[in-house]
Amino acid sequence: MDKSLIIARYDEDLDWLEKYKDFKITVYNKGSGFKNEQFFRVINLENKGRESQTWLYHIVKNYHKLNEINVFLQGKVDDLNCMAYKNPNNYLKKINKYGFKASRYGILGPLHWDWNVNIQKDVRYKKQWENNEISRSNIGFRNFAKDLFPNIPLFVATSYSGCFAVKKEMIMQHDIAFYQRLLTILSKNKNPIEGHYMERLWCYIFTKNKPFIESIFDVILTKIERSNNFI
């Protein structure tokens, strides 16, 4: 199987990749230097644009030589719970259904199209937001999405944590200029608000909402799991 594993690294330990040498592995390093292992390629990038900028960089630079299946993962996946598979092979099991696979789908609805995707209220980002470490948008999330897809519906299937697998043919639904445009936007800032937008849009970019019914069941499953954690 022609499959690649694309990793966005800052300072994470990547020893876990040793188990997946059957993938063609590319590590994009935006943090401190580390030894270049023989079984994967390392490309150093300036620390801009979050993982979305990394994915766009990879797509643009490899547009005409993409692998058939591309698994995009952050350097640390074992703390993302249900939002990312710990084993990259799990993304391959059902990828033929949509040409795209995430570990758990969600839904963007009327309350999720907030201008800043509500990160100003998220404890993980509140301090960064208040310190202006996250850039602001002049158009907001909904307008950003509609600029890319004028007919995007109000209810949209989404995926989480910027971790997913996608087939080459789904990437190539859009020409390289589409990705180049987004890469330019994401490369302007270390932590652009558009990076948070993109995390919510990858699923729609590649599937045009095909997993929507599945996403409804996944939302219910996530709510059940979270409620059980509080018992």
C-alpha cells in the first residue's frame, strides 16, 4: 500500500514512530533540533501557522507526487483521547468510504460559527488570546469558510485536532492554487486564528459533508463518554 505519515513536530519525542516503518514518514520540525533518524525524513520549518500550515506546505510541495494515502498527525497523539488514533493504521481501515478518515467526527452548527470559534473562552487558549499571541481575523470564521465554499451549509461535519487521513484523489479535487492561497494566509503568523478555522474545515474541504450522518452518531457517542467521565 502506497501510504505516507506526515508529522507536525515541535518538541515532541517521536520514538513511537519506530513501529510504523512501513509508512513513508516525513517529519516537519518547527521546534528544537534533533537527530535525523534513518527511517524518516526531517524538514525544518519556521514555527508559523500551527499544524494546518504544515499540512498545506506538504500538499503544495508534493502536489504532483502525493502518496495514495496520506495520514496527517501531530507529534504527540497519546494525549488527544478519542480525537486521534494512537495507531496510524486505524485511519486506513475505513478510508475507502469517503476517501477521508478521522478518529471521531463532530458537527459545526449555528453556535459553532463564532467569529473567533470561541477560543477566547477556551481555557487552553484564553491566556494566549488575552496576550494577543493569536492573530485576529477581519472577516471571522463563517465568512472565511464561505469565501472558500460559497454554498457551505450551516450544519457541517467536522473532525478534531488536525489529525486525519486523506486519499490523494480527494486532495486533488482542488487545484494547487487553492492550497497555495491558504498556505499564504497561514504563514503570516506563529499562531493565526485561521489555524483554528482550518482545524474545523479539513473534513469539509475533502469530503463536502459526506460523513454528516456518521457525525451525528459520533457527537452522541462523545457526549456519552464525557458524561460518564463525570460520574
